[in-house]
Amino acid sequence: MTTQPTITTRFRHIDADDVIYVGTAEITEDTADWGEPTTYVTILDCWRYGTTVEEVFPYSKTFPVQLCNDIIQTALEQRMTPPVTPIILPTDWDEFEVIDAETEYTVRIAAALPRIESDIEAKAYGLSAVRRIKVGEGSRYVIRAKGGLEDVRRELHRIKLF
């Protein structure tokens, strides 16, 4: 028996109800001693896209056998001719790393606040949590900040003009 290298491929299967299944499958091709080619497919992971993204387990007893066979057939076909649009898996979403986050607060305050439009101005006022202050209508201000609301309140209290 001769075994070819194992291939891991992604698949996207759309069932008769237009439910989308995506995942990865491992495909191994063997040649038996009598020369008959044999292909083994193992679904490694699979997700169902609907109103939510849900991981499903095609080898569980409750998963429809015909749907599992259809997904395996799709994986075999897409190994040779992948879809035009790339197959994105939920695990790909982990590649995103949050570098920076800011929160925008709209506040009403009786005292006047200075307009802060740059990092230099924020530094001049000694601000670390509050990054920008835009003057709105009346006594409203739009505050962009890093950190929690308590940090923002403390800094706004310190820099209020009157």
C-alpha cells in the first residue's frame, strides 16, 4: 500500500436550505496493494453560518449523515478547484490584534472645557486618558479618551476653565 502526503484543505458547502458550512478537511490518498486508489477524508472542523456562527460536529450521532457526506464531497471537489472567493474561517478572526482603543463620550457640563485637537495640546494640559475634546452645541462636549470613565472625569474636573 502506497500513501500519498496528507493534504489539508478548506471547504465551503451550501446546503439545500442555503445554510453555509465552512471548515477544514484532511484528505489522504492511498493506493492499495491491488492498485485500487482509496481516498480518506476527515473533517477537522466545521462551522455553520446562519443567524449566528456555530461550530458543528459532522461525526456526532445527531448530525445528518447525508449532509456529512455532502460536505465531504464538497471538500474533495474544492481541493482540486477551490472557490473564487477565499474561504474565511472563524479561527482566522484570531489573527486580529487590537493595538489601540478609544471611547467617545458625549457629555454635558456646566463649566467650559478647552478644545483639544492634538496630542501636543493634550500633553500641554497634562492629560493622559483624554485625547481630544470637541466643543458641541450649548454645554455639550465630545470627548475621545483612553481608559475608564473615572479617569476621564478626574481629568475633566482638573482642566475645566470655570
